[in-house]
Amino acid sequence: MKTPGPQLSLDSSLEKCPPLFRWAGGKRRLISQILPLLPKRFDNYYEPFCGGAALFFALRPPNATLADKNEELINCYQRVKENPEDVIETLRKLTNTKDDYYKIRKSIPKSRIARAARLIYLMELSFNGLYRVNSDGKFNVPYGDRIEKEFDFERIRQVSRAFVDVDFLFADFATTVKKAKEGDLVYFDPPYTVAHGNNGFIQYNEKILRWEDQERLSKLARRLAERGCHVVISNADHPSVEKLYPDFVTHRVERHSGIGGLNESRKRIKEFLFIK
């Protein structure tokens, strides 16, 4: 048995460096429940469905691989890591008006820096801070009427520093964890593809991850555990999902939904956390 890495200082408050984005299905409201269930020591960290990467920002592991099938998201993270001042200067030139919002939403920047700034702009000013695309893959969230909103350039710099030892991949989840080995921590937080009363994300994610992918994920998680990895999976609280992980330790966690446009639509959502 190899010696695990140094013990991490876990920060459940996220105050040192909050995530860059508020992401549908993100785990900011569950951090305090997830952290006590994780190993205190591990080597490399892998998060194949990173989204807003709230758990990464809470852990701040020294060596991490973050991946997603959202190419715009990964490009943005990569540019913030490598070219934060260029992203900031591009963002400074984008004005916050309703007309400008829709012009920028419709635009298709050619440079990677401009694409990163555009995504930050849209996520900051869109209604409810929601990332959503239509069937053609085009961002379609309306303007949030946040005329007074100012961009937080210092947070971009903080995130850039947090990303210094992070590798980013635009890749399938199986490809992302190919190099994971004994002592590493792998956290899977896939889009929830089960349609049921507690799952508010189905309308956004059913085209991103099929049920066949959920089955493939469960088999991969088992192989990683057999390899000696610490494996943690967040998923929908549903019997069909629970059946995929019969040999994992199962925890139920609960949070408020942050995806609804109205407060009354933000109900408490129960989720599974599978650990091995």
C-alpha cells in the first residue's frame, strides 16, 4: 500500500476563492455535507464533469485535472489560468446594457480570449446566472436586467492563481481518468439524466449524458475503486440510479435548488453520494 499525499486543509466556506461561475447542478450548497465524507489524504484530484468546480475550490488540491464536455467552459478556464489580464482587458470593453447583452450573446468571437470574456459576461448578466443552450448549442438565456452589475476582476485573478497546478481537458469522462492511480481522488458529478420529481436538471442535461453513459460511468467507477482510487459520485436520488452502485457506501444529502427563476420554485432536492 503506497503512502498517500499530504493532508489537505479543507475550506468549506469557499471564502478564499469562490468558483468563477454559479453552475446549474453545482455543489456549493452541499460542500459542508460532502467534505466530511472525503479522504483526508489523497494524491491527484480528478473531476471529469467539473462545471463550476465548487468542490475543487473547497479542496484546493495541489495537483488536479478538471474536464468537461462543454468546450466553451474549458476554454474559459484555460484562458483565465494562462491569460487572466488579457481576459480582464477584453471584458472591460464589454458594456452592460440590454442591447449590448443580446448583441454579445449573438456574437461568435474568433479568438480564445474573446470567447472566454464573452462567457464570463453572459454568465454574470444572464437571468439567474444560468448557463443554458438551445438545440443548436447557442446560449439562449435572456438578459437579467442587472444594470448595476460590475465585473469582479479580482476574482478572475484569484481563480487564475487557484488554477496554477490544474490540467484542463475537453474530453469524455473515461478519457479524463485514464491516468488515475492508487491513492488518487476521483469525483464524478454527472448531469442527472433521470426524470423524476426531485430532479430539476433533466431539461438541461438529457442531451448531454444518456442513460447508457450512466451505466458506463458506474462500471468505470468500480474499476477505478479496484485500482485503489478513492471514488465519489454525486447523482440523482432515484431507485434506478441506486441500483447502479450496490457495492458503494450510499449517503443521502439534501440542498436547496438554485436553478428556478422564482424563490417558490427552489425546492429542497435530495441527492445520492456514492463512495468507495
